[in-house]
Amino acid sequence: MYERKTTPNLNCGLDLIGEVLYGKWKMRLLWFIGQGHKRPSELQRKIPDASRRVLNVQLKELEQHELVTRKIYPVVPPKVEYSLTEFGKSLIPVIGAIGEWGDANSERLREVIAKTLTHSDIGN
């Protein structure tokens, strides 16, 4: 199991939000759960580049941070569904605004990301 080597800096809102949302797929998981995709298999289909293990780890962290709840139904095979808490629902407009900013600046973002990838390859 992963054990953190340093104590996180939690002095401001950006530090706090970074601590809670750090993880490649967390914002997308929150967004898709908010859109009604509640089963792990549905979330896996929405984010096919992520492994099931990584999605499960990040869902567990979102649950620990009280942004989502997990309900396990007593059926065979077991059925699991995730839903946003009220706290998690309060993040959806923020995630939506970040997505809109990304869409509005997509061309420039693709250029700077491509440039960064090209420069990082040169140094290796």
C-alpha cells in the first residue's frame, strides 16, 4: 500500500482542492457520476484509457473525501453504484467551468502540450 512520505501543505484553497482532486481521472469520474453513470462498468466504458484498478483507487479516494458514496446491493453477482454527495454536487459547476475553459482554449492547449512533449523528448 502507498505510504505518503511528506505531509501535504494545506494552507490555502488551491492546496486543499489539489489534495482532493489530484489524480488523472477524478474530475472525469465526478463529472460522469453527476451525468448519471453510476456503475463501475459504465465509468470504465466512459474512461477506457484508465485501468479498472486505477479507477477503483480513485473512486475510493473520492469516497474518503466525501465527494461520492458507494452503495452495494445484496445481489449475486454484487451490484455497486456510486452517487455524488451534496458536497460532490457542489463541485460540478466548477468542473464544468474548467471543461468550458479547456474547450474554449483547446487549440492553444494542444499546441503547448505538443511543444512540451517535444521538448521533453529532446532531453532524454
